[in-house]
Amino acid sequence: MQKNEWVAQTKESDTILRSMNACFILINSDLVVIRTNYYDLSGILEEPASSGRVGDLLNCKNAVRSGGGCGAHKNCENCMIRHTIENAFCHKKGFHKLEASMRLLSSDHQQIIPCDVSVSGTYLNNEGHEQMLLTVYDITELKNMQRLLNIEKENAVSAEKLKSAFIANMSHEIRTLLNAIVGFSGILASTEEEEEKQEYVSIIENNNTLLLQLISDILDLSKIDAGTLDLHY
């Protein structure tokens, strides 16, 4: 291949990498970054001479605060991404769509930025040199949407339970009032003493009033739910 052709292909490759919607990171078995398009995607104009390890590249909170870089902090032992990458190198295989929550420091080290990522890794053996090509997608917006949907689902379930409890309670209240009306109406029909009749009539009227008020309240609630209730001040 002539030099001009090689230069043209390199430029074309760089253009493709810059236009990707994902971050790719080529690392060795020590998790040291060999090549990446991270700087193009993040808008950093000048790539440092040494990118360090993956945690250093991504500005991992633990890597920065440890003072010794990626892998030096005690929390690095529990890092899911690091563990998965090391396990993939150990078994000489890749992995797909590892979802993880990360906490990155801003470039001025003043803010902690939470984000969610999906990471896939492809194991490579380049002339005896073990490497891993990591592809990192930012799925923070997607995960936030999923969290909102889960909250809405929980709220809907709670509302449905409250609705069922309300219907059960109202059914009980209506049945109680109707039982009193029907029961005392039957007694009234078989009673001859006027004093007892007046007492039963009073009980029936009171239950009629309560029943009508209860039904009126239910109708008002249905209007509120439908947004058709008119308020008269």
C-alpha cells in the first residue's frame, strides 16, 4: 500500500470514529488505554500524551480521589466494569451490554455527574498482544425514562388499589343503608301501633337521607375524576 493511500485511509477511519454516537476504547490487559475517540466525542481539543487506564480516561471519581489513578482506590475492587473486563481477559472472551451506573467528576473536579452506561467488550489477540475493544453507550436518558415509567406504574397500581378499596367501602355503606330501609319497611307494614310506625318511618327517612347524600357524593367524585364538576361559590 502506498503512503498516500494509507494516509487517506487513516483520515477516513478517524472521520468515521469521530462521527460515531458511541465511545470506543481500545485497552490492553492492564486496562491501559491504547486508542479512543473519547476526546473527539467529549469536545476536548487536545488529547493528552497518556490516557492512563479506563477510569482515568473517563474521569472516574474514585480514580481521581485516590491520587494513584484507576485501580488504586479501595472501591475499585467492587467496580463491576473493572471486574467484567478482567474476567473477560482471563477467559479470552468478550461480553455484551453490561449496564452500570457511574459517578464521574466534572473536568474542574467540582461536580459529581451520575450517568448510566452500556458497555460491550470484544477480545482481540494482536500478534500475541491481548487487547479489548470497549464500546460505551450513554443510556442515562433511557434509564431515567425507565425509572419514570416504573414510578408511574407503581402510582397506577396504588391508585387501582385505592379505587378497589373505595368501591368495596361504598358498597358496604350502601348495603347497610338499604338493609335498614328494607328491613324497617317490612316491619312497618306489619305494625299496627301508631307510635311504633312513626318510629320506623323516622328511621327509614333518616336512612333515605343518608343514602341520597352518599350517592350524591359518589356522583360528585365521578365528576371530579372526569373533570366536569362545576363549582358554585
